[in-house]
Amino acid sequence: MVQSNDTAGIGGAMMRMIISIGVLIVLTALLFFFAPDSFYPWAKAIHILAVISWMAGMLYLPRLFVYHVDAAKGSVQSETFKVMERRLLRGIINPAMIITWVFGLWLAWKGFGFHGGWLHTKIGLVLLLSAVHGYLAGAVRKFAEDRNEKPARHWRIVNEIPTLLMIAIVILVVVKPF
């Protein structure tokens, strides 16, 4: 059976992503076990990189939906959007969210012992961001099945939610107001 270029490309990209994540996990584990004193700043760096990746995807995905709404169902354009949305969700947003949570919880425990009103509020806002993530993942499935019923205006509004949450989270982390 001959694979289309798109299918082969997806498989290759997925394999590269899995290998990259595997290398990250192995290197992180080695650092954690063999150099625990220098692990904290590395964990913070990995957490920040994951947050940036997660937010980039969370800001871009609803924008793709805005344009996808206007594409005719079954058209080449609609099918291209489906591929873009799926790859963005599975290849960037999902792994970045997982890494953000794993390292963020470890940093909250190691650095702050889970104490601080600002930290509790931040975790609550990250839970809300995760809920938005879940909503967007559901939308990817609906678009893939040509079942989206939301207008472009809805997705423009949804596009602002991650931005507002991100602003509040960054302020809490930097300023620690309470």
C-alpha cells in the first residue's frame, strides 16, 4: 500500500516529536538523579519553554478555527486546516501542556512548598487554561468531523481567553501580590 505524502509526513513528524520528547525525558532524568543541586534552574527553564510552546499553540489554534469556519466542508482548504489543527494540538499543545504541568507542580513543591496565595491563584488560573485547552481539543474533533456549529466571531472571542489568563498568570508569578 502506498502512503500519500501527507500521511508519510505526519508519521515522520510524529516520530521526530516522540524522539525529541524521549530525549528530553532521558536528559532531564539524568540531570535530576546525577546533579540534583543544579536541577532546579533547569526545571525552571524547561517549564518556561513548555509554557511558551503551550501558549503559542493556544493562541494560534482558535485563529485557525476563525479561518476554518469560512472554508467549505470537504474543500482542500478545509482538509488542510484539519491537518494543521490536529498537528498543532497533538504535536505541540498537548505535549507542552503536560510538560508545563509536570515541571510546574514540581517547582511549586520544591521552590514554595505549595504555599502562597499567589501560587494557589496561579494554579487555579492554569486549571482554567487547561479547561480552555480541553474545549479547544473538543473543537478540533468537531472540525475534523465537519460538525463545528460555532461562528467565526465565537472563535475570535475564545482566542482572547488564553491571552487574558496568561497576563494574569505572569503578573502573579512575577509580582507575587499576595
